Amino acid sequence: MPIILIPIVLILLYMAERRIFNRYWQKGLSAELKFGSEAVTEGDEAALTEVITNRNFIPLHILQVNFQTDIGLFFKDTTNASVTDRVNVIDVFSLRFYEKITRNLVMDCKKRGFYSILQTSLVASDLFSSDIHYADRKQRTSMYVYPRLMEMEKIEIPFQQLMGEVQSQRFIYEDNFTFRGIRDYAPTDQMSDINWKASARTGAMKVNLHDYTSSPEVVLVLNVEEPGILFETELIEDCIRIARSLSAKFIESNTPVSLLTNGKDKVTGEVIRLESGASMDHALNFCRALARIDLTKGVADIETLIKEELKGAGSRQLVYCVISTSRRDGIVHAASDICDEKGKLMWLCPLTKSMDQRAPLEGRIEFVRIIHDSYL
């Protein structure tokens, strides 16, 4: 081959390689991201697994995998994570043809929340040119970070007081579907309670005895409104932690508990409301609902929510517990409405030692101060 043809051949090969790369580089290229756990608790570690597969005859010497998630997850052992209004992660891979690489990224889950990754951006470059190629891959992976439990010594006494209130306000009634025994007839007994077989057998009127059943309910009123202009943001998180801790204790004692909050759901944007329950599934729903409270979406008017709640409560025997670090007019008026309806109320208020310790509605409520501790 004449020497003069060698540059021409090289140029043709370069153009062919460039054309083939541009056209086929992302064919058979997949990127799958998956959180290692469906749910963890605030302060735990978790892992995010990246599976990058190149089912192609074209090697990818430099492939960037970019994704974003919300602030609150701190990725370890990676120098390519940056934090703006979100956490931006860039991971670099080098794949041969028909190769799969799996990589685990370890995270500190320092903040309660609901974290999801919905898209991955892929950036590839040709080894023989400066061209940059982009592609997106949809993802569908999410993880709950539940609020951690409060220290038992901070909530044990309020919990016992609330349980005492539940017991004192318990509405007891006979359940006609249960049978406890037989006793002699009294003039005040209903005809439907007479046991005719036992009466015929004994020759005296006998009536059935039924077991007593009860359905006490606790309503946790969680106010996530900011207490002022300058405040410790962890105080609102303490309110959420108290709600989780109390709900767990009530469910453990088989006492139905519900959640009324002015916080909004991160996914739906709607105000969160959980009806009462005492099952393990309900405990899971409680944790998920609290994790999904998004403080950046603003809050609903707590006074309006309470008025609607009291209007719909009917004759149900309910014990209310307000959890709020804020003592602004809205929550104070709402607490006053509950006192007017129920006569008494417990208010759990996370505070720092430097904050004003005075109780609103002095003499009408049981005001419990929970002093915030700093956590590393």
C-alpha cells in the first residue's frame, strides 16, 4: 500500500468507528439502581446497589452514571457526590463488551424522609474522539427513613397519664355477640336477654350475661408549624419522633390510635390523616405517614382541621394529645376548642433550654415540656 494511502485509511477507519459508536453505543446498555432496604430508621446505614450492564460489542471505556436524590442521605467513600438543593452523585465505570458491573454505595440515613430515584443519566465518551453522548434510563426505587424513637424516659410518664385518661373515659357497653353466663331475672332486664331454655329447666326466669367490650381511641394531633422566625429545626423533628414513639406504645398496648396533622404528604401534596387502628400494619402505616411529611410544602391551618375533627367525632370517646413545639395562636385556639369539647388535654412541647417555658392555656391543659438534646 502506498504510504500516501495510510492517512486516508486511518481517517476512514476513524470516521467508521465514530459513526458506529454514535449509532450503537447505548444499544443493550442498562442501568438499574435499587435501595437495599425498603425502610430504615433515622441514623441507620443503608446501601444503594448500581447494576450497569453492557450487552453490546462496543466497549465503554468511560461511562458516567449520574443520579439525584433528596438531601438527607450521605454517601460514604465517594468523592463525586455534591450537595445543592439535592444530592447529586456521579459514578464512573469502565465496561468491556458484554460485561456487567455491580457496585454498592453505602449511605448514612441521617434525616427522616421518603427518598426516591426516578431517573439516571448516562454520559459516555468515545475513546478516539471528544464527542460526548447522553442517554436517560428510568428508575423506580424508593426507601423510607422512619423517624427514630424518643428516649423512653421522656415519654413514659406522659404515655402512662394518657393511658389513665383512656381508661377513665372508656365507654363500656355489653356486646350481644359474646356470652359470659346466666343469672336470675330482674325487672329491669330486657325480654330479649331472657334465656327461655334455662328458665324452663330451672323453673325460674333466667337471663343471659354478656361480656363487656370497649373501644377507647387516642388522637395524636401533630402540629408541624414553625414556632418562630429563629428556632432549632430539630424541634419539629422531635415532634414527629414523639408521634411515632407514642403510636408504637399505644399499638403495643392494643389501644387504637389515629393521627391528625397539618403536615403534607411528600408524594401527594395532600394533608396527612390516619384513621385509628391498633394492628402491626397500622404501626407500619404510621411510620410511613410520618416519614412522608414534607416540611417544605407548607402546612394546613391546624385550627380549621381541629374544628372539622371535633365536628365529625360524634359520640365517640376520644382522648386527644397535642404534639407541638409551636405555641402560636392557631394551635392555642385549636387546643382551647379541644378543651371546650373534652374538658382536658395533654400538650407535649419539645423545647430548648433557652426557650420560653411558659404554658399556654394555663390551668386548662396538662403541659409537658420535653427538652431537646443535641445529637451528633
